[in-house]
Amino acid sequence: MTLTVKRFDELTLEELYEILRLRMAVFVVEQACAYQDIDDKDQAAVHAWLSDDDGIAAYLRVMDRGVYDEEVAIGRVISLRRRQGLATQLMREGVRIAREVFGADVISVEAQVYARGLYEKLGFRQASEEFLEDGIPHIRMLLRF
């Protein structure tokens, strides 16, 4: 598995296409949720993914304060190969990026409720009541240093 970390303007057209294709396949098609994935925040994000010969297996983006949230935020977390530790591995990289690139002392995620355990084992704690985002139950979670 190869880790790739790039800012938006460093992405090749093929990489951007694969990232957007993956996000659409999971968040729109698999989860049957019609929403605007391309949200004008990608340009300000650092994109990270794990890939192998089969393509991108896990992906996320990290955004500085004020882009998505008042805190540094990690979002669009996807792992195609579930229960293999890829999301955990990539989230650790996302936390590292948040700290090193954006100087985060707090990191936020808007987690789908079913994935709460993934984030809790990384040290994130629930910081909101459950809410619906695009019809899917979410909670805001924070990791403090």
C-alpha cells in the first residue's frame, strides 16, 4: 500500500478523477444519498490516500481552520476495503497532516454514527448530539492535544 499526500494544485487530472469517482461511488451511489460532493473546499484541502495496483483503497481530505469548521477538519473519509485497518492507518496520517501542515491543537470530524468506534479508538470524543446530514445520522467529534 502506497501513501500519497498532495495539495489540490499538485493532483494530476487522473488522480482528481479517481478521487471524485471514489467519493461519488461511496457517498452518493452506495449510500443512496444525493448531495453536492464537489463543494469548493477541495481546492483548500490536503488530500491523502492509500493505493495499490487496484487503485485508491482509502481516502480523506484535511482542511485548515475556517474552510469547513472553526477547527482543522478531516473529512470525506473512505475505506473501500473495510475491516482491514486502512481507515485507521489513513486517519493517523490525517491527524499527522493536521498537526504538521495546519498546526492543529484540535481536529474535528463529522462522523457517520456507525463509524464512531473508528474515531474513538484514535482519541476523538463526541462533541454534539446526533444530527442528520443529507439524511444520514452524524455526530461531531473532536480530538484535542
